[in-house]
Amino acid sequence: MNETILNSLSNIHSDVLNGTYYNNRDFARKILNYPAMMVPSVQESIIKTLINDMPEGVSMIDPFMGASNALTTGMRYGASVFGQDINPLSVLISQVKTSVYEYSLKNSFLELKGRINRSRSSKIDVSFKNIDKWFKKEVQVQLSQIRRAILREENLKFRKFFWVALAEAIRLNSNDRTSTFKMHIRTQEEIQKRKLNPIESFFKICERSVEDILNVRQELENKDLVINNSYKHTASVKWGDSKKSINSDDQFRLLITSPPYGDNQTTVTYGQFSYLPLQWIPIKEISDEISIDYLSVIQQIDTQSLGGNLPKDFKKIEEKMFNKSNSLKRFFDGFSIDERKKAKKVISFINDLDITLDNILPKMGENSYQAWTIGNRNVNNKVVQNDKILIELLESKGIDLFIDLERDILSKRMPGRNNFSNTMDKEKILIFKT
Ligand SMILES: C[S@@+](CC[C@H](N)C(=O)[O-])C[C@H]1O[C@@H](n2cnc3c(N)ncnc32)[C@H](O)[C@@H]1O
């Protein structure tokens, strides 16, 4: 059987792996433009192959679920899915995308629209440090009108959907540039010139997203995967720091994930991307399990994420990690003493990834597969070979590589090259078997 799976995996066409012809509205992927989202066709081809011989309802995990594109793809093939992420915005979008929405969402949207159109109050309901820097006054007024109208929707599942649409409207109507994931203010001239209408933009996003999310439902229904307005199997998403624990008691047969490629500050600042939208969405609407004060400072989520903090006993960590990964040692040795601060951040990130692996592996059942999509990066013109390092870390825990596939990064939502000059144009999909 191994041979058949190996053959099928190695025969996946490069167009599929590269996501050349994928539809970006598929899987409701467009309802929020979360950073570094996976391209569904890539994971779809792998999930489809691996799941083929597994029973329906087989359990799948993504410990870095992001916008839950892996999870929603797994659902399309009848998997029970579990995901977690440290970013509350990822949790919200994932709650929405892994839910089966009733067709009455359309009516709810019409009612919400009516409430917003009737709103005359210019009261601003949210306040935080520098709000006037990030939002024009008239934008604050309109966002508050939308926010109040959402809070008057009775159904929490529907409210969550509208919060996600609001998050996207905030992204497009703040004074933050949309070309980078880091918070970066537009010039005063640009800010003055821009004609913004957040309500109109919110309506447009909602119209498109209602259609997309109901298409997902239709697709699951066509596959007999919907019973009583719910997904037939389990779909559970949680807030959680995977470095601390995996918050599920289940055993999994499949892991499909794409971890960060380095600490958020120097790769993709998921936290900064989420900071402004999260100011407008009440925390209790997302989850009461969130235990970080993510609104305290802009950097909070990013510093709590993998590699966000340098460990105190660095010497010990260094030794431990070099024992596990020769490629990491070679990378570090390439740095002069003066340059080593940056290299230390890489070691700290890899150490956090290693701790996370120790949390994940006991959750993987017998005959399970793990598919990790991971890319390398440059630090001071030296390549961090994340792919080789991950293989070595897993080898040190007795898990061997089954097959590796390579893809061109054509369509993944990465930061502009200038802002993330260390991005490579290829990444690997490493598949392990236990
Ligand atoms: C590349 S994204 C995942 C993309 C996702 N597979 C998709 O298709 O949308 C990486 C995710 O890892 C999350 N992350 C970083 N550190 C984490 C940690 N310690 N625990 C859980 N999630 C973490 C980030 O918030 C981010 O959402």
C-alpha cells in the first residue's frame, strides 16, 4: 500500500501543487484575506491521496490552522477536523469557515443591512491608543454603526460571520497600508485623498461571502456530509498555543499544516495584521478560552508566537538543538560573532518548533501521516534550511521522511518581496509516516 500512496503522491501534477488554476473564492477562502494562506488545491491533492484508504470521519489536525484552509479541505473529504492557533482572529475566521451555515443567513444579512441603513447616530463605540491615527473620524462612525447593528443580531454563529466581514472591511478602510502585514501608516496626503465608505465596503464583502459560505454548505450537502444543519463529523477549532499544549484529547491519523517559517517579527506579522480588526470585535464573541492580553500592545500576539522570545538559558538550548540538527549548526557556524543575534532568533524559533513537535507527536495515532508545507528563508544572506531542519528534528524523534514534494510559490498570499526579502520562491511539502 505504501508503494501505491508513494506513486500517487509523486504523480501529483506540478500545476496542482503550484496552485496555478485554483479559484480563490473556493472554500470561502476570500472572506478574510489572512496572511500566508495555503492554496487549497495543494492540500486537497495530498489530503485526497492520503485519506483514500482511511475510513470516513478519520481525524485530522492542524496545530497552526491560520485561516483553516487545511481543515476545510479535510472536511470536504469527510475528515473529523481539529485545529488551533494562537491568534484570536484565526480562531474567529476558522469558527466561521468550519461551520455549516443555514440558508437563513441571507435574511439575517438583509435585516442587518436594514439596521445599518437606518442608523443615524454618530457615536463612536470603540476607543484605543492612537485610534485617530489609524481611522478617520467618519470611518470610526460608520464602523461603530456596523458594530452596533451586528451586536443586535441574536444568533452568535451569524454574528461571528458578520464579525469576519467587518474584520475585512476594517483592513480595507483603516489608514494602515494593505501592501504589508506589518502596521505601516499611509502618508497624510494619501489619507486625505482616500474616499472611504466602510458601510458600502462591508455590504460588498458580506454579499460575496454569504454566497461563498453557502456554496461550501452546498458542496458538503452534495457529499452527504451535512446532517441537521451541522457537519456530519466533528469540526472543532480552539484558541491555543501549540508550544504549550494541544488542546484536544483525540488521537489523529492525519496532520496537515503549514507552520510559520521563522519568528513573526522577521517573517509574517500575523499579530500586527490582526491588531486593528481585533480592536472592534468583543473578545467574548470569539472565545472565553483566550488567555493572552492581545490588545495590550501591537506586538503582543507576535511575541507570544513561535520564536517570539529568546530563551534565558540560551547556551543549553543551543547545544540541545545542535545535537538534533546538523543543518542548524552549520547555519549558525556561518555567522561571525557580531552577527549572531539574528542567528539566535532562528535557533529560538526552531527550539519552539521542536517543543511543539513534542506536544504533537503523542497525539498522532498508529499509521498516521503528517504533511508539513514549509519554505526556507534567508537571514543575513544565509539560508535557513527549514525543510532539512524539520526532517532532522523529526528523525531525532524516530520519525522518517516518507516523501518530499516541491512547489513554486505562485499564489500564496505572502508579503511583498521588499517587506519580506527573505522569502524563497519554492517551498517543500514534507510527508512523514508513523
Ligand atoms: C502559515 S500560517 C497557517 C496557514 C494555514 N495552514 C492556512 O492554510 O490558512 C501559520 C499560523 O501559525 C500560527 N502560530 C504561530 N505560533 C503559534 C503557536 N505558538 N501556537 C499556535 N499557532 C501559532 C500563526 O498565528 C499563523 O496563523
